[in-house]
Amino acid sequence: MLELLFLLLPVAAAYGWFMGRNSVKHKELKGRASVTRNLSSGLNFLLTDQEDKAIEQLLELLDIEAATIDTYLALANLFRRKGDWDKAIRIHEKLHQLKLPKSQAHQIQFELAKDYFAAGLYDRAEKLLVNLVRSPQLAELALKQLFSIFVATHEWQKAAQYQDAVLHTDSRSLRIALANMQAEALALEKASDIKQLSELADSYKQAIRPKYELATAALQQQQLPLAKAALRYIVEHKPQWSADILPLLQQCQLPAEEWYQLLSQLANKQNNISAVVLLADWLAEHGSAEAAEQFLLDKLTQQPSIRLFQKLLQLRQQQSAPAAEALSSVEDLVNAYLEKKSLYSCRNCGFKTRKHYWLCPSCQQWETVEPISGIDGR
């Protein structure tokens, strides 16, 4: 009998293990069924526009099941796009409390910062983003969001704190943004210090504004060679800015031959309208009105432009009083048309305006609003 008991022990142990395993499976299945029921219930609330109840139901699931983080992130982002920032914040804050892998936790932190920014809670957003600047995956995005906060709050001087972090990225747009915000900080202090502007221009060669500010400050202080160098750099690297830069270059008193060579290059190689107009003036002054008129006619044939036609009208009116009388009404119509045309356009979002902005009012990108070139351009 004793021997029989010993024989039955392994059988009993195996049976206990089998039953225990089935019990654990049963509990797991029961738990999953509960999660499924709660999830279905939450989705039903969403479908019936009972969003508050839906969020409560879905947030309760986070205490049970944290494997569906992506689903919650998608739901929160949906609320943010709809403008329901408080709902997005509640979901992201709940996710932020979970113990998750660092990369996932950082992503949730970044999304929560975007919620706070959208809701106008800039201090909270900034606190979260400062920690993410050191994240290899999110550093660039975090810096861009931080700079958006500084733009919204006009705290330009804060941007300089992140110079090293910006230089560690490959982002050209971040460098341009940093240069512009430092220029804004100098303008706020009403500082036209040539040395500071020169250092800023040398540090951020991708940006136009430091060179432009340096040139205008140098012109005010009659440092014409410095102004000329800065303006020529802009024209050579960004010929689309000629409409704004060439009038300033005229103040630098360039020798006649150098001015002619610059205008010829821009007019013939870049087909720049502003350069063509100024070159016509140069030809009228140093050659003849007939030569200037023929030059404009040739350019109009190659590149039709209302502004070139306007210049041709002006030249014709200067030649004789009868011509001026006959063409005055035509010029009035052309002027009225041009006065309504936009002078600048954002290459990023297409925003059009007659006034220049360093920061596009529409897409909030720096140095994307440029002079318009083309048929009606400059």
C-alpha cells in the first residue's frame, strides 16, 4: 500500500501543476475579457458622443493594461487636433505616470508638452521640453517646440541658452531661427553694436537677417565698405532678395563699373526684374534713353513683366511732353494694378503680403517670406 502511495505522488504533482496552470490561464483570459469589455464600453461611449465617460473608461484600463500605448497616443492626438486640449492632456498625463521604457516615456513627455503649448500653458510645456533637449531622438523636435514658445512669449534672449544644443543638430532651420531670435533680442535692447552684429553674421552664415542688420547699422554709421560687403554677400547667395538689397547697395557708392557688372550679372544670369529696372536707369544715365528703351524691349520679349512695362512707360514719358500726356492714363492703370499686387510670398506656405516679415505670420517659419519674382515680381 505504501509503495502505491509513492507511485501516486508524481501523478498528484502533475495534476496539481496542470490545474494550477489552467487556473492562471483562466485568470488571464478573464482579465483579458474584462479589458475587452471595458475597451468596447469606452469605444461605445465615443461613438455616442459621450467623450467624458469614454475617457474615464479608457483611462481605467491603463491600470490594467499598458501594452496599447500607441492606441492611447493616437486618441490623445485626435483630441488635440480637434482642439480638445484638456482631454488630450488628461490622457497624456495618465500615460506619463506609467513606468515605461525611456524612449516611449520621452515620446509621451513630448506629446504632453505639445498639449500644454496648444492650451497656452507655456511654462509647463517648457519644463518638459528642457529635459528632452538631451534626447538623441527628440532633441531637434524639442528645440523647435521650445523656440515656438519663445516666439509666442517674445522671450528672445532665452534662445541663446540653447546655442550648443542647436549646433549639435543638423538642422538648418534651427540655426536660422536662433540667429533671428538673437537679432530680435539685440533689437529689443536697441543695440546696433557693429561688433555684436558682425559676430552674429559670422556665426550663422545660413541666415540673411544678421548680414542685413549689420549692413543697415553700418550704413547708419557711414561704414560703407562693411555695409557693401554684407549686402553683396546676400545678393550673391540669395539673388531673390535683390529687390530689397539693391537700393541699399546704391547707398554704398559703388564705382560705376562695379555697379554695372553687378546689375548685368543679376539681370542676365538671374533674370532679376529689379536688376533689369536699375540697369535700364544706368544705361539711360551713362548711355542714352534709346539704349535703355531697347534693352527693356528686349527683356520684355524674353521675360514679360508688368514692372518692366511700367519702367518702359516712364522712359517714354521722359522723352517728350506729348508722350507723357498720351501715356499718363495707361501708367495710372498700371500703377493701380501694381499697388494691389503682393510684393512678398512665403516659400513654405504660400502666404502673400505687401509687407516683409522675418517670421512668416502664417506658418511661423523664419526667413521664408521673400520678394516675389516673375511676371509681376520684383
